[in-house]
Amino acid sequence: MAEKWRLAIGKIRKGLAIKNAEDNGPTKKDQASSDTLFDGEQPTLEEIRSWGKSFDKLMRSPSGRKAFREFLRCEYSEENILFWLACEELKKETNPEAIEEKARFIYEDYISILSPKEVSLDSRVREIVNRNMVEPTPHTFDEAQLQIYTLMHRDSYPRFINSPQFKTLAQIPEGVSASGSTAESPSN
């Protein structure tokens, strides 16, 4: 796992070009690497730091979701955000045949107990999804999506904002939490 962290942080350091909040210009970037964490427009340092204050802001930001997904991949729980994103895509669908096809793929990929990417749902929500699959709609997975969103918010998000990966992105010094308070080192 330490190796995965090292690679993820290396990827961020090599490829990330974020706008400096003070001058709105890009910060220095390793020109030898074309591998970037973010595609398209780079988030500002202010935006990145806002992710540490609000899970909703993180999840509304395409760049925030990408950084969080990279973190979840290192924690072996990437299926949670992939499921959440698939549900968001399903909600945009209007074609009934496409809705049914996408719903079946989501079910097979994330809900089925035979799936290697199965998300953790309680029996009540699993039963709701099974009933909804009789006639899938864009909202077939709403209860499951909310449960996984809540799981990520309560479980993975606190670890993400205190991770070296996020602190590197947000340019937060070691020993300082995402909220700005200094961490006391435990005495042994």
C-alpha cells in the first residue's frame, strides 16, 4: 500500500499544475512529465482547499472527484465512486431502452453479489433496488446511491482530507490538518 501511495503522490507532484491563488498564474510543473492528475481546466488552490471543508464541494467538482477517485483507488474502494458516477449518468438518460441497459450494467457491476466491484449495501436498500429493477428508471438506484455517498462522506472523506495526497494538492504543510489546525504528535 505504501508503494501505491508513493506512486499516487508522485503522479500528483509530477503532473499537477494548479493556479496560484495569489497571482492566478500556474505554479511550476515538471515539464518532463505530460502525465497530469487533472484533465482540462486546472482547479485553483482555493478550490482545492475548499474540498477539505465540504464533501459536497468535492463531489460537485470534476477535478475533486478525480482526486478523490485516485485516493479511493489506493484504498481499494474505488468501486464506491464509480457506482456513484454511474448512477449520476443514469439520471441523465431519457431513452427507455438505454435506461434499462445502463441499469442492468450498474446492477451487474456494483449490486450483484457475484460482482468483484460489489458496493456495500444493507439488506433494506438491496431489496429496494431489486424491486426497482423490475422496471428500471433513472432513479432505480437512488437509495443505494445515497447510502454509498453517505459511506464515502463518513468513512473515506475524513481520511482523504488528512492524507498526504490531499495535503500535497492543497499545499498544506505537514503537521497541519485540512481545517488549518496543527496536529499534536502523540507522546510515547
